[in-house]
Amino acid sequence: MRVFLGLHWPADVLSGALIGIIAVMISHRLLVPRMTAAYASGVIPFWQHKPHWFYVIAFFVCYQISSLFTALRWFGEAAKTALGL
């Protein structure tokens, strides 16, 4: 769409897609084994032993992701202003 509107050249879009694909491949190779081990050792036992807290935290995380962390960014800005930073 951005090429059609004249905002980008086709090479811009293709190079951005290539950079994204390479970044995902690298992060998948580096992070997935570590994340899987951490998930299996920490999250699954927590979910099994304290499901009520797990679902509260999962809901909060999902909500923050869906709202692009607006509330946390607002809180951070307010704290920065209050601290005079």
C-alpha cells in the first residue's frame, strides 16, 4: 500500500522485509532454546501450583500488549515528572 501511495520505493519494502526475516531467524535460533528451558522450569510449575495468580498476571500482560503499554508509559512519564528527571 505504501508503494502504491508513493511513500516508499519497492526496494525499501523488500529490504525491510528481508531485515525482518533475518532478525526473526537469528532471534529464533538464539532465544527459543533458552526461553523454552526457562518456561518449563518457571512458568509451568507456577501455572500448576497457583493458577489463580497465573491467570491474573497473564491477563495483565495480554492487556498491556493489546493497549501498547499505554498505561505503563503514562505511569512512567508521571513518575519521571514527579521525580524531576
